Amino acid sequence: MQNTLTTKGQVTIPRAMRQHFGLQPGVAVQFAIEGDHIALRPAPSLRGAPASGFALIRSRRKSVPADFDVASLAEQL
């Protein structure tokens, strides 16, 4: 099967191949160089991770102490 690379570096994966591997719009894929060719694979899914990606990246901020009182801070303002 042959396809043409666009000026943006994109190619269309044929429908039969997308269906065979379960590739749908929005699904992440991985590229790898294997010898003299490029391999494309479905990326491993993050099971149990929220769909939004929230909380997947650890914050560099220090957490708020458990005894922090927001109400008293608001009264000071």
C-alpha cells in the first residue's frame, strides 16, 4: 500500500489498517525507527487515569498544610 506525504508531514492511515488496530480519532500512537523503516504502534493506554489528564503530572508546588484555615485568612482581608 502506498500513500503520499503532505507538506505538513502527514499521511492517511488506510481505513482497513485503522479498523484492524482500533485506531480512532484522538487515539495516541508511537513512532519508532526500526532499521531502515518507521514503525507506528498504538500507544499504551494509561489505565485508570482520568480522561482529562488531570493529576497525571506531579505539581512542583508545596501542598497546603492540613490545618490551614481558609476562613481565618479571609477574615484578615
